[in-house]
Amino acid sequence: MRRDLVGSKGANHVLDCNLVCVQFELAGSGVDDCIHGVFPTSFLETSSDLTGSWLPFQPAPAHRACAGIKQENKRLTVQFAELLDSFLSHLISRRDPLVQRFLGGLSGAMRSRLLPTRRLPCERHLAPALAYADGPTLPLLRQFVQDGPALNWGQTYSATDLGRDFLDNYGWVELFGTRGHFENDLVAGGFLVLGPNTLYPDHHHLAEELYVPLTGGTEWHKGDAEFKEQAAGALIHHASDVNHAMRTADAPLVAIYLWRGGPLAAKSTLS
Ligand SMILES: [Fe+2]
């Protein structure tokens, strides 16, 4: 992977990168108190919304002594930057108007948020999920499986809501949003995991939602429609407050999601 490190003092530029990482030093603080921003260079290339001071990328001579600079800046590495890059790059590659509408809220850098690792039982379904993915969704799933054990996993529901068995087979990671690994107040994005033979029953929420399953074999339902199996890579849109549900069979579900247009940390209402 290529990565650029661009200090607010214009100190370092490292070419050969897919990501732009930005360091801002707080007044009077040291490196450990820096704020880091990151977005993929692929996003810079495709977005026309990026303006002003959030455009830190400045091409530098191609043959800088990168190794020494990288070593010097080892402490500035943004955690999960590659996962964010894979996530956004996959969505951008779809070149779909609906996807672009969701991504419109990402017109700027997202500062990293240091979160503790929090693990859940549903992580056991990550590695087996690789057998149910191929094609364009596989690289992102691989990156998620690799980073999974270090991420901050969450659950919206309690055992009172849906039972202990559901909780042992369900979890999500918010990659960016109001509480995720990167800060964003307009759009939330992350991963949902459901174990095999699990029903995520009808629920709804004010935010509109876009899912892209990274694995096939899951049946999806919304509104009055019947359950229908969706392949890996499908775009599944849920309008605001529309009931929807998913049920898995032999294959676990790993899907990426985007939320916009409503409270990004709201608990869904079970129907
Ligand atoms: Fe939903």
C-alpha cells in the first residue's frame, strides 16, 4: 500500500500511496496529541466536492527516501486506514448514483477516533465467510477478516430484545460515523455480521440505509415483498422507516452498510 504523510508544517511527503493521511498538531502539544485525518486517494480522484484546507495532498518528488520517513513517522500510522480505503474504494468503484448519494456526505477527511478493541462471539463467522465471497467483494472481506479481532464491535439489541442465541450470532462494526473508528456526523458506514441460520427480524429506522452483502446466500425482505436471496455485491436500499429483515441459511452474512438522513446511532425499532 502507498501512503502519504503530510504534516501541517509541511514536513513529510511519502508517495506511492492509496491513502492521504493528515497530521494536525494541536497548539502546544506533541506528536502523541495529534489529530489524524484520512481519506483514500481514489476518493480525491472522483469527488468534486473536496475543497479548501481539507485538500492536503501535494505531489512530491517521486524518489524521496521513503523508508526513512516511514520509520520516522511510524507513530503516525492511522489504525484501520487500509480497511477504510478498501471500504470506500469498493463503493466508489460501483459508480452507482445511489451509492454516490450516500457518499456525498463524506466530502472531507475523517479523523481517526481511538477506540478500544471490543470482541464478540459472532467473529467466529468471519473466516468461514470467505468461502461465500468471490469477485469484487472478496478483497474488502479479506481486509475485514484480517482486522476483525482488533476492531470495536457492537450490538444494538439485548438478549431481552431478541434472545441469547441471536446475540451470539450478531454484531456490527461502525467504521465511520458518530461513534466509529473514523469521525463522521453525516454518514455512518460499517459491517454487519450474522451467523448461519439466523433471522434478523423486521425492523425499521429513520435513517435510510444501503447494504452491500459481501457474502451470498442470504435472503432479504423489505416492505410487503417476499424474502429473496441476494448475491454478494448486490445493492440493497431501505428507505426511511421501511420495515426490512434478513435471514441466513448455511452461509453467514457479512455485509457493509451505510446510514444517512437520520440519527446515526439510533436503535432500530423492532416491528
Ligand atoms: Fe436497517
